[in-house]
Amino acid sequence: MEIKTKMRVLKNWLWLAALFFQLAASAADSSWQRVVVIGASASGGFVLSEPFGGTNTTRCKLNYYLDAAVTAPHAPVKNFATALLFLSPDALAAQEIEAATNSRPTLVIGVDFLFWFCYGDGPTDADRARHFEAGLKLLERIPCPLVVGDIPDASSATNTGIISVAQVPSETARRAANARLKQWAAARPQVAVVPLAEFMQAVKANAAIKLHNGSLPAGKTRALLQADGLHPNPRGAAVLSLGILDALTKSQKRFSAAAVDWNPDEVFQRGSKRATP
């Protein structure tokens, strides 16, 4: 009887150990389970020849490439971003936040969410600073890990007419917004900041871009932008998605870099197929 009892106890311990490791694995995977995208046209997809959407626009949506890049088990990435955010940033952004939080997200990605809280209407730098603060306030409603992009210099896009000179903040206002974002994020451990400004600067200069442990060489990166000089094309969306995940995995330990396919060509190919009707 003693031997049988010991064997029963051992089996119970083995069963409990297996259950523990199973639960631990599930907890690790759960961080990726419900990923939600919020933001403006770079996230929601935009092509000038399709102002009301279309096949090419769909292929520029970030969610397809995030889906393709994340190899851990997860539900299809939801995308609440809209290219129309510039029309009414306060109202539409609030709607996005509500939709995102109602989805019980485990991760929210808003790489260009704050763009129109710095760009757009704002006669003075102080006005832009107040509007930017309102954008940060909205983001404080996010109850889970959040990835947000800083504010890039998009002034050269006025040459293509995609944005007007009046919509562009001064260099002082833009730098102040990025300094405020850095301060805001530092006080919130669940927030990761994507250096979107650095990404855009490199792309416009056709310079090299670092991606996790690899890089895209100089001379190849300007091709990631559309002709309007502002919006990523499908391949650019794939590379931007990896840049987002790189910032996330470096900042948030619960999101493992091992759960990401870092090959931009493979992510682009798989994401494009997902975006094709």
C-alpha cells in the first residue's frame, strides 16, 4: 500500500506540474491574443487614387502585416483606425478608443494615433500643445499595453499637396510634443514608443533602417513610401509593422521577440495574401 500511495502522490505532482507549465504557456501567449489597431491613415490604409477605399487601400492596412508577423497564437488583429481622423480628431479618436476598449484588448497599437493631435488646425504652438495633451488623455483610457508613435516631420509632404502648410506644426511645437510624449510614457510602464520620426527621416533620406537584429540597406527604403511622400505602401506597411513590434518587444518583456517573424519579405508576402479578397 505504501508504494501505491507514493506512486499516486507522484502522479498527482506530475499532473500538477504539467498543469502549471500549461497555464504558464497560456499566460505567455495571452499577451498577443487580442491585438487592436487605432490611429489615422498610415494605420487604416490610404491611397490617393482611392479616397473612399479600395483594393489597394486594403493592402496598406497595418493589421494584415501585424497578423503575418506575430507567430504566437492570436485572434485576427482588429483595425479601428481611419484615414478620416484628420476631419475631427477629438470625436473620431474617442470613438476609436471606445471601440478598442470594448474589444477587451491585450495590446493596442496606435503608431499614428497622435499625429493629428499635433498636425492640423492650431494657430499657435500653445494651441497645438493643448490639443496634444487631449490626445494623451484619450490614450490614458487604454487598460492594457500600448504602442504609440512619436510625431514625425512630414513637412516635405506639403510638396505633394497631401497636407497643407497650415496643417504643419512648427519645429518647436513638434519637438515639444515629442518631449511631452517621452515624459508621459516614462511614467507608464505599459507604454512603448515607436520612433516614427526617426523611421520617416530615414525613409525620406533613403537611408538604412534597423529592424531588430537586421536592417534594410540604404538606397532601398524610399521605396517604402507612396508617391505622396507620407503614406506607406504595402511593403512599407510590412516594415513599419516590424518596427512597431521591435519597439514593443524591447520595451515590454511579456512580449517575446521569439514570437515574431522578423523577415520583412516573408511578412510582406503573407500580409499581402491576407489583405487580398
